[in-house]
Amino acid sequence: MKRLFALFPITIAGILGAFLLWGLNPDRDPNEIPSVLISQPVPGFDLPPVDGLDTDGLSSTDLVKNDGSAPIVVNVFASWCVPCRAEHAVLTRMVRDEGIRLMGINYKDKPKDARKWLDDLGNPYERIGSDLDGRAGIEWGISGVPETFVIDGAGKVVFRFVGPVLGDEAISRMRTALDQARASGGEAS
Amino acid sequence: MIGRFVITLVILAALVSQPAFAVEPDELLADPVLEQRARVISKQVRCVVCQNQDIDSSNAGVARDLRLLVRERLVAGDTDQQVMDFLVARYGDYVLFNPPWKPSTYILWVAPIVILGLGGIATAAVLIQNARRYRKSRKQEAEHGASEEQKPESHSLTEPQA
């Protein structure tokens, strides 16, 4: 019994050590907030189009009524957001090469600036909702721009990416999510 | 002279000034009771951008939006709990500075008590053992001491005789 007691401090040190080691893991991002939206239906919102732009607005029904042909990607962007500019090329390429349907939420942006931004860089979005007061952003639980969501055929959120979709790791995570959306989209339709 | 005056002025300003409020005048509700409730709620909600700040003291855009939202819900007649639930439904438990009591947070809530308990037991064990050892050694000392005290006496008595 006494000998067992002697092992006690070592056990505690072991547990503590393991915990600290876990904390040191460079892949762990303590700022990452788990999204409550994952595997939930898309939140309710209804956004008008960007003023003066002939791309339709975006509401939750557009995301739910998916014919299942391609996974939907919802990208929250703004012209004042510098990383969005970098991400734009990646998303454009994905629309062209990987057959995704890209929807945009233009977050707290002046319509004039948004129009100019899309003129300069091109408009890969099928629909763009203008979220002037950021209320739809709250419904999506975003903490900033850019953020990107993958929606499956049943209108459920399967993936959330915070920050620009840039670099191999981010893109491969996006692809995995897209495959997942394709797989579950087939079931739903 | 002027230098001293300036220094005094600076110190006075530092003393008189208060921390800047993130809550802007246009956000405040006319009803002081509702406003008070909004402030209490805002202090318990984490800003999702600057994660160690509550939305009441954060200058981030999202924090302002959430403050306005909280007030809007209150005006619409929501209870404090309903407002909290509304935020949790969108941002998860992470927006709460007080995590709820549920299976995934049991460790979080219980661990400090368990660790404190273990520490307490360990401390108590060591103290009791020490006290016991001390008493034992005192007792031995008393016994030894008594015999040792007698010895030199008998020695001194016996030696001259020898």
C-alpha cells in the first residue's frame, strides 16, 4: 500500500507532463473556436444583392434547394479585406476546375467598393448577398473575414474555414470537405 | 516652475481619467433598467475576435454588433437567458465566460477541486506523519535524556570513589 502511494507523485507528474506536451503541439491553435454550425442546417438569412451589381442576392433557401450536382461553397468576403484578395484567385480556380458552386456574402462593404473589387478581380460568385450591417455574419457565427463554408446537398454545413483558403494545407482541407459534401449530397437527392 | 506645473497637470489627468468605454453613446438604451441588464450580459460574453475580452469592453466591429444585438433582443422582450441562448446557438459555448455544466465540461469544473483535494490530502498526510515522528522523537529523547542525565551524575559520584 505504501509503495503504491510512492508511485502517486510520478503518476501526477506524468499526467501533467502529457497535458503540457499536448499544449506545446505546434498544430494546435488555441485561438480556434469550434463552430457550432458543423452538421447543422444553414442558418436563416435573406440578403439583397449588392446595389448596382447584376448578380442575384443570397438567402438560406438558395443553399437548401440544391440540386445535388455540385457542393456549394459560401465565402464571406469584403473589398476592404486584404487576405480576401489573395484568396480570390484560389476560389476562382476552384469554380473553374473543381465544379463547385460559389456563393458570396459581401460583409459590411460599400456597394461601390464591392463592385469595383469584383470588376478588377473578376466575379466567380453565382450569387452575392450584401450584408451591410453584419447581421447575417452573426447568424453564421463568423469572427471576421474571410471565412468559408462548405454546404452539402441537404443544406447542411459540413465545413468551416476561418481565414483565407491559401496554401496546400488549407486547399487540401477544403477538398476533403468538398468530397464529404459530394458524398452526403448524393444521399440526400 | 512651468515644468512642475505641467507634470502636476499630467498626473492629475492620469488620476482623473477613466478607462475608455467601448460602448458608444448611440448604443445606449433609453431605459436604464434594460441598459443595466444589457451591460451585465455584455460582460459575460466573449468577443470572438479578441478572445480574452468581453464584448462590453471590446472595440472590435463584431463586438459592437453583438452589443447592439443584445440590446435589440432585450427591447424585443427576451429574458437574459434567452439572449444568452441566442448567442450560444450561433457562436457556441465559447462566447460564454462561464462555461456551462455539461458532460464535455465536467473535467473543467471538477479538475480544480480534485487537484486541490489531492494536494490537501498529501499535505495532511505529510503533516500528520511529521507530527507523529516529532512526538516519537520527543518521547525517545525524554527517555534517553532521563537516563543520560542520571549517568553523568552517577559517574561523578562513582568516579572519585574509584
